[in-house]
Amino acid sequence: MNPNRLCALGTALVLVAPALAQQPPYQAPPPPQYQPPVQYQPPAQYQPPAQAPPQYQQAPPQYQQAPPQYQQAPPQYQQAPPQYQQAPPQYQQAPPQYQQAPPQYQQAPPQYQQAPPPYPVPPPPPPYQPYQSPSGSASTAHTQSQQGITYHPFRMWLGGGYSITQGSTVKDLLNDGGMGGLGIAWFPTASIPFGIRIDGSYTSHSQTLNGLNQASQSTGQNIGDGYTDIYGGDVDAEIDLPLGTRSREYFFGGVGWYRERTTLKSVTYQQGTICWFYCYPGYYPVYSTAQVSTTGWLPSWNAGIGFEFPLGGSASFFLDGRFLRIKQPNNGGYWDFIPIRAGIRF
């Protein structure tokens, strides 16, 4: 340490020591006196300082002047609307009158020189008799007026048509063919459109080339022609439904029995004279019956629909079609046909 600083520090202690010795010793202050606690007073509800509401520093602006007024009243019509200057023209004179009365007959029309001969007095009409229907049904006349077809308990039909083969089995053997037939129907009453019908038909189908080939193989002959005749009958139920006042439709269906007769013809060629516009030598075919076979009665069933139109009196024209299935013998399956017929009922 620096010797000068030590000397200065010692000198300062010598000067301060007498002053410190003269101060009185330290005395502690007396304890505070007990003061009772102040009772809790709830704070008073805050009241905002009252002051007067602010005053507008100046009054709101006033209109400097009153709103403009119309300077003058709205324009008025300067003059009244124009009036007719004069009354409408009047007829200068009355309409012309007939100069003279219409001519009168110079003389009265001629009279019959003599009275006409008196007509004979017709006899009085017969007293009214209520209509009695043949079947005893009161609705017969009403039914016939609706259908336009005269009611008869028994009706017959006669017609023909075309039979279409169906299915590969029969189409391979037979072509489509023509048909004809007849039948009779019985309707017990006109108030119920239900009846029973019995139909008989005959159809002829020619053999196809495939059928002729099979026949040639089975008989061992040269079969060049052949056909199958199908004949039999059906017992069907029929329901008639009117279509307006001049036609009706009917539905029918039932069971039947048919037989099939197949005729096969062999062909040979013989030499001779052929004449066609002129005669020349050549060969011509000669057909002879090789085989005829007939099955027994085969069961069948059918169902169809038809339409009927009156022709006048008790006659009517009909057109129907049905589906016919015939069971073949020896478990040969079925042959199916669609016969389409047209004819007359009476």
C-alpha cells in the first residue's frame, strides 16, 4: 500500500475519535401503544358525481329562410273544351213510303171442283204386348242391342284357313298346309256369355325334302312325293266379350283327339312321248303309292282367340287363331300347329 495513503488514513481516525466518544449511548425507542382495531364499515355505494347535463354550446341551426312557395297557381285551361258548332244533321225528309199498296190477288185461288175421295179409316193398333224372350230371360233384347249379333242357343260355323307348323320337330317333316272345318256351339242363355263348342277340322301338309329322304331310307324305295293328313275334333269352352255395338271377341280352349294319315309315293321314270306345245320323245315320272300309315287317336289340347262381326240376321263373320299341340305315338314328342281360320256363323 502507498505510505501516503496510510498516513492520511491515520490522521483522519485521530480527528474523528473524540467526536465519537462524546455521543450518548444508543437507546431503543419505547414500544407503540395498543390501539383498538377500527370497526369495519362497508363502503358506501358509489355515487357518481352529480353534474348538469352538457348544454349545447349553441342552438341548432335554423333555416335561413322558409321553403320556396309556388310562384303562381297551376295553369288553368284557357278556355272551355270545344262544343259542337251545330247540332248533328237531321234527315231532310222522311224515308220514302210505298207509292201504292202491294198488288192484291185479282181472284181467289182455284178451289177443288169436288171434294177428294175419303180415305179409308185405318184399323186401331193392336194392344201392347210385352216382349217375351225365347229363353225366358228379360235381358235378351238388351244384350242383343249391345252386341249387334242375334242370340241363338245353338249356332253352327263353317270355314277354312291355313295351318302353320311350329317347332323344329314338325318343321323338318311337314310344310304348312291348308285346312277346313265346321262346328257347333251351344249357349244356354243370353245373359251369360258362356258356351260349349265342338269343332271338327281337316288339314293336309305336304312332306319336306328332309321328310322324303327319311321315308326313302325307312322304306328302301325312291320316295318322290308324300303328304300327311290330320283330322279330328275338339271340345272347347267359349267366352264372348262385346267390343262396342257391332263386334265382339271370344276366347276358347279345350281338349281334342286327332289321327294322322301319312301317304308316301315312289317315283319311276318311263320312256314315252312328252307333249308340250309339240310332242317329242323323253322320260316322264310315274308316281305310285308306296306306303300308307295311320295312327290311332292322339290326345291334344288347344287355346285361341277370335273376333266376330254381324252380317245381318243370324249370320256373322268370324276370324280366329289358336295354338294346337298333338301328342305323337311311341313317345315321339309333340307336333305344334297354329291354325288360322275364317268363316261364317249362323
